[in-house]
Amino acid sequence: MPTCKILFFLLLVLCTSSGKCDELYQQVGGEVSMNCGVLHPNSDVEWKLNDIRIITIRGKSGSKMKGSSHVKDKVKINDGTLKVPDLQKADSGVYTCVQTGKQHTLHVVSVFAKPGPVLVQSSNAELHCDITGKPNAEVQWLNPANDQTNYKKQVIELTSVTSNDQGQWTCVVKDDLKFSLTLTVVGLLTKAVEVPEGGKIVLPCSLSQSVSQPVVGGKWTADQLPDSFPTLVKSDSKGLHWKGENSTKVTFTSGQLSTNYDVTLINAERSDEGDYVCTVKFEGGAVLTAKTNLTVVAKPSGGQEVTKVRGKKPAGVGTWTKEMFGLQLWVWIAIGVSSVVLIGLVVVIVLVQRRNKRIKRVKNRRSMRQPLTAKDYCQCNRAKTEFEVLGQQDRPLPVPRKQRNLRTHPAGQNHSIDKSKEQDY
């Protein structure tokens, strides 16, 4: 490895002095592309890293021959352009296209925090912006408020971190080249609690999320109960757990712990009022403490036990949580409401089905009737009545005028007849 580093620095000096070298910066895990420049048609293409062959492609046949470089299996090449994905620190160096002599110097930048990005409040941390090939190069650090700091080195130290240090820190390598990491600062969470006499209450103590520094120990303390609490310890077999025995005043879980360090106070008395302190120790020496205050109030009338967080006193809590036949009252109410809704749905479904059946029955009756024919609508061909038959009998032939005159003028009367106008019918 030292030999490779020496070779890398020598090639870097030669590359810079020749003027044919491009400097590239990319973060760990990123991808970089490098090109050969102008190539002759059907010419071979060969790439090297720190003078060690990566790959050769024959221009006429297109066949590929891998070299001995450690990046040979992950690189991709297309029309003389070399792509190196999933960059690691070892991928830094001078990449050379043999055919054109063009060189690219790759610096892989690694930005991270020690012991990790999630920090315990008041602990110390290191921020790194390591540039391979340029360990002494100056950078500019920007804090979460995006303000410039006095930090110019690649490695800086933050002491006793607070919530002000939480957020995105940026390492500026060049004006247009920035790399960032995000810090999270975590403290212990707790709150004041209230409990009636004779009742029980959880004393809360927890982390909002897992942190980079492992928890190695801790404890609860209270002046009014000096010897009643267990001790938080870590072992290879059980991991992080409470060590001790349940007492007449305090109980706790016997399982493995992660971010929750609650204990339960039972048989509360007026003398138990006061401050309770939760302490958690982390690897590296960081220690967090959280203080909660306990208030003991008079027991509600009826002997009903109520435990609550101070500042949150919902009315009717005791009534809703009262047990009946093994279940709380609110459960019975929920069951009753659900039953009423279900019965209502069943009734609606039955009524709809009956209505649909009635409509279907009416349609079936209408479809069974005999269809009307033309005779039912037109009276043209009906049987003729007696009067119609008589009305259509043949009329008698008209009587000649001569005979008509005889009929109209009886015998014995004188009638003059104009023979010229007589007509014989």
C-alpha cells in the first residue's frame, strides 16, 4: 500500500506538470466519467489506473481484455468514455487513456462524523472531509445556518454539542464543489407526572432515537427513595438491561433495553413527592441526565385510581376506564354503538331486497298479458250490423219521368205535356 501511494503522488506531480491532466472530485459511493478525447476510427482503447492496465478494447473486433487493476470488474466503457461507479477511497489516482495520452486525476472525498451522525447532547464529535491525494488541502466548513466558520482543516472537532449543532454541515472543496453531512443531536426525554395516593405511575426517561454512541450504563436516583432503584448495565449475554430486584416501591422490565429507560413507582405516598433523576452513560464518556417531578394527590372519592401526566387532566377519565364484567366502560360503549350500526345495516339490506322482489313481481305480471292485435285497435273489419246491411241493399232503378208524372198527377186532371221535352228513361 505505501508503494501505491508513492506511485500515485509521483504520477500526480507528472500529470499536473504536463498540463494534460484534469482533476476530478467525487464523493464516496458516487460515479465518475472520463473520456479519451479524439480517437481514430476503429482504433484500440486502453485505460490504466496508476500505470496499471484496467481494460483494453480492440477497435476492429470489439473484444475486451481486462487488466490487473482492482477496478477492472466494475468499470464500464463506451466509445472511449470510462465510467467508474460506486467509488471508494482506493479508486483514487491517475487514469490514463493510452491512445491519446489524456490523463484524469481522481480525488475521492469522504465526508463523515465520528462516532456517527446521531450524537448525544453534550458529547464531542469529529467532522471529516478527507480528500485522497490532498491530505493537507484547505477546505471551508459551513455550519447548519449556512454561515462560514473558522474551520479550514479537513478534520474539525465539535465539543459538547447542543441542538445548535444539529443540521447540515457542508465541506466546500472549491467554489462549485460542496459535500455535506447531517448531524442529529439527541437528549433524554422526560416529563412531570402526577399520581393519587396508593396508585402507580411510570417515571419516563427515553431517547428519541438510537444514537451513534452505545449506552453502557445508567441509573435512577431520588433523595426520598435512596435504595429503591435498579442499575442500568450492559453485558455480552444480556445486552443493556436493568440489574436489581423489584421492590415494594419500584418495578421495572427484565428484558433487553434500547432507548427506553422507564421504571414504575407503586404504592405512592405523600413522602414520595419530589424530583427523580434519570442518568444514562455512553461509550466515550458522554453522560445525559433528565429530571422529572412527581406530585402525589389525594385519592379520588370511590377509591378510583387515576394516574396522569401533569398538565393533561381530561375530564371523566375515571368513568371511561371503569371496568364492567372484565372490560372497561368505553369498550362496552364501542361494542354497543357497533352493534346498533350493524343492525341498522341489516334492516336496510332486507328492505331493499324486498322492494326489489316486489318490483320484479310486477314486471313479470305485465309480461304475462296477451299482446294486443290490430283487431283490438281497428274496427274496420268488425261484423256488420243489421242496419248497415239494410242500408247497403240495392236501390230501385229510377222511374221514367212519364211514369213519375202519372204517379204525381192522378187520373181525371188535365195536364199538358211538352212532347219535345219528354224523355224516355
